[in-house]
Amino acid sequence: MIMNMRPILLIKRPLDMLDHLLDRLTTYRLVLYYLMTLLGWAIIVSLWHKTPYSWNSILVSSVYLAAACWAVNKFLSWLMKIPANKESSLISGLILALILTPAITGHDYLVLAAAATAAMASKYILTVHKSHIFNPAAVGAFISGVLFHTYASWWVGNKFLVPLVVIGGILLARKVKRIQMAGLFGAVYFLTLIWSMPTGTSTDAIRHLIWLSLISTSVIFFATVMLTEPLTSPTKLDRQIYYATLVGLLYGINRFHLSPEESLLIGNLFTLAVATKRRLVLDFAGSKQEAEGIFSYLFKKPANFVYEAGQYMEWTLAGHADDRGNRRYLTIASAPTEPNMMVSVRVPERPSAFKQRLGSLKPGDKILAGYLSGNFVLPKDHARKLAFMAGGVGITPFRSMLKSLVDHREKRDVILFYSTNKRSELAFGDVFAAAKQIGLKSLYASSLSKELIAQNIPDYSQRTFYISGPYGYVKSAGDILIKLGVSPLKIITDYFPGYSG
């Protein structure tokens, strides 16, 4: 049944407003804007000789590196028939522009060209299961250094850039949900520096070192931009802890004599060892409309590919891209028991170029899917009481979970709250009807309230809540549960931007 209650309260606190603003940008676009702003400010302060390089050398080197990375990436993408994201190549180029010495001589431009070529080539050559292993910018800086004995200067470590580096770095780390990882790296790095100081070092010297480290723009930039790159860092929290600790130790211990990029590359190998990521080239198998504005797209599942119900992947389509890019993080809406892999999306009246391309796929067309991840999965304890709360197309992970339970005939005590604006937008009714046999109770509501939850889930304090949907829905539903006294440890959220674009 549809229950009409008062509208869900949306963004209220400053952090909520910040997250709402971040949601309006893809991660790639946020990084690109951040790097462009940082380089723009560096050019401005160089006019007053606040950087060791002239404004024109910074500008020309930045454009040169961005263009070189774009061109090499475009060529390799065409050569190897792998869809490319132009924003990622521009990002690598601008990162290199901030860590490599701006060019003046012809030899300098050869160094930059080698760095750009190595960075882009690493994404296509140094791969496992078609997934690149290393941070491209770190590879570029390392290879160009080895070839020309001209190593990265990390000139981004300039006190006049500190405010922008700190603010932008925090925003980026929050966007990719790796603030804790960046903070742990910083703590390990600082402690390691202090531990590495010679015996008998004065307290004043230690304090001065700590202060210099805290305002070291290059370290902050490294931690928030390069260390946190989602594609070459672990996705699980426990592995992120080991990863950040390892790189912090390697970076901070002087006796190792490792450069920042070398420390990061070793850390990337750790990521490979503990979290191998596989990229798949999938054949399009068909599409269907699930509800008003909701469409599903099916792709042939490769043999021996294993995932858990509720996990997500990064999906990339070749072809024209708008300002939101040609990649999306989308939940796998199909169950692991089904023969095809499926993603389901909301298609608005004015869809993004990605969704237009998705809707125009024909049988046999290809899509690139990679970086399987996500902890939004069923608990191992079959006796645990569960409550699923879905807003709009946030229903997709629950469709996967419940279909999997039905296929395995596995009984669970599950209550589903499904919120949509109108009945015609309800999707996957056949799956939820079938799930009644394994213990599902479904409730459909246009909005949520404490009274609604308390009335329909009298044992809410005993349940673990899973919440999925747009940011406003996830945040508001979580706030309501907290006010009801539900422990935060029993609230698991699944949120990805771009549900409506």
C-alpha cells in the first residue's frame, strides 16, 4: 500500500549542505576543477614571485602535459579498443604539472613528454584483468626520473598554496570517502619523521619539524589527491588502514630514501595483493522498462565472475560524453544466481549523454565494467532481523539481495520500506512478491516519519537497517532512525550520486 505522510526533511546541517553540493559533481569533475583552480592560483602568485617558477612556464607546462596525456590516452584507447575517460587523462596531466618542474628548455619538454606517455601507457599495459595497477601520475614521475635523472620536484609544496590545497584536498577526500585514510597516513608520516630524527635532537627542532610537516603542501596534496585515488587504493576499511600505514612509513622513514611517488607505487602493489580488481568487457543483451522512468539493461555475465548481492561496479561507455563524463558507479541489480548482469537506472526527461548512450545500445555492443566493490551486502548471520529502506531507484541493491535469497530458498526476517513519488514508479514487484516466501514484508510509502517506522516495525531496535537511495533520502532516513534510538552501528547506508542524471 502507499502511505502518504509528511515529506522527508532534506538537508539541514552545514555538512549536509556540503555533501549535497559535492553530490552535484562527479568525482572526476571535482578533481579537475580543483587542480585547475590550484594551478590558476599558482600562476597568479607567481606574478609576485611567490613561486620559484614564472607564470608562463607554469601555464605552458600545464597545457602541454594535459594535451600530451589526452593525446596518448586517446591513441591507446583507440589502439586497444578500450573506452577512455578524457577527464582522467587531463587529471593525470595536471597532477604531473604540479609535481614536475615546469619546462624551460627543450630537454625539459622531453622529460614532461616521457612522464605523460608513461602515465597513460601504464593504464593500458601495467594491468591485471584489464585494471591498471599503479597511480598513473606516480608512474609518469617515476619513469621520467629514471630515464632522464630529472626527478619530481613536488613544487606544489609552496606555503602560498596551502589554503587551496587543504580546502580542496578535504573536499576531495570526503567525496571519495577516504578522509580517515588520508588522516591516518598523515599521522603515521609525522610520527615516523619524529622517530627518524637523530638522538639528542632538541625539542625546538622537533616542534619546528612538526610545524613544517603540518603545513607541508606537498604532503597534504599527496595524501588527499594521489593516495586516495579510488582505482588504485583499497575499498575495504581494514585494508585502507594497512595501505595508509605502509605508505606513511615508506614516505616518512628517511633511511629508505624513497621519493613520494616510489612510496605510492609500492603501496599500489599492496592494493593489488589484497584487493585484485577485474575489469570486464561485457556484451549488451537487452533492456526492459521496470516502471515509469526506470529502465534495466542486461549484459552477458562472464564465466567464473563472482560478486555478492548488493555490490557495485564502475561502468564506462565509449562515445560522446557530456560534462558528467562517460563513467558511472552503478549497483549490480541482478542477483549472482542470474545468467546476466543487470543495471537499473532512472532516466529523466533530459537524460545525460551516458544514459542516452545506454538507451541506444544494441545487442552485441560493449560496455566496460570494473572495480567491483561495496560492503552493502547481506550479513552472514542468517538470524539477524533486517529492515531495507529504499528511495526511488535505490531499490536496486535490494532487488539483487532478495532475488538471491529467493533463488537460494534462504529464509530471512526482512521488512522492506520502498519510497517513491507515485505508484507507477514502483519497480521489481515480481521479485518482491516472490520474496514473501522467504519472509519478506513490503511496505510502500511516499515518505517516512518516526511514527510510520515505529508503527510498522515495532521491533525496530532489534533490527539492522539498510538504507539506499539519493543523498537526501539516505540522510533523512538515517536521522529519523537515530531519533528513534536506533544505534548507528545498526544503520548501513548505500549512496551513489547521479541517480537522476
